[in-house]
Amino acid sequence: MYNTGWEHHSQSITIELMKAFFLSYNQALTDRVNRMLDEHGVRGFTRWALTEGRGTYDGEPHYGTHAWPSMNTSILAIVEDEKIPALLDAVREIDSTTKQQGSRAFVWDITQMM
């Protein structure tokens, strides 16, 4: 358990096993991703509407160019540790029906925040 010492509206935030959940996905999947976040109780996040990328091994590049016109969107959410397995399962489910779109999720520990 970490106490940030950050005060907002007389309320201190305590971090208990929080994780950063980063997801990059084809922007065409935004409605599905929004629904997934809502279904898993993830309210707060930061979204980058236009991000570029390509898969490590396969999948179509997303560059926003004439040759490769599609683009990605990426989000970062800080969530409770226990939400991670269900979120990753939900991303796997989305990815299983959209393999060429190359959705990818990454998780890392949050040790401090303010």
C-alpha cells in the first residue's frame, strides 16, 4: 500500500496494488473498447486518438498514409490489480475476431502517483 500524500478536495489517495494498463488498437474498434472499459468498471483513462504502429510479426501497419491508411488509438488506465486478468481476457476476445488489426495490451506496476 502506498500513500501518495496528494490531497484533492480534502481526500488522500492510497494506492493498493495498482497497475498501468496500456492498450493500442485499430481506431475502428473504439466503440468495442469503450464498452469493454465500461463493463470492467474502468472509468478513468487517457486516450491518444491517433497513434501509429505495426505488429512485431504480422498484421497490417497503421501509418495513416496513402499506402497504409488505417490508424491506431491508444489508452492508458491506472486500475486495481484484480481487474487486470479480466481486462486482458476481454482484449484477447476482441483480438481473436480482429487478428489483422493487431490489438496489444501491456501491464506494469504503479509504485507512485500524485
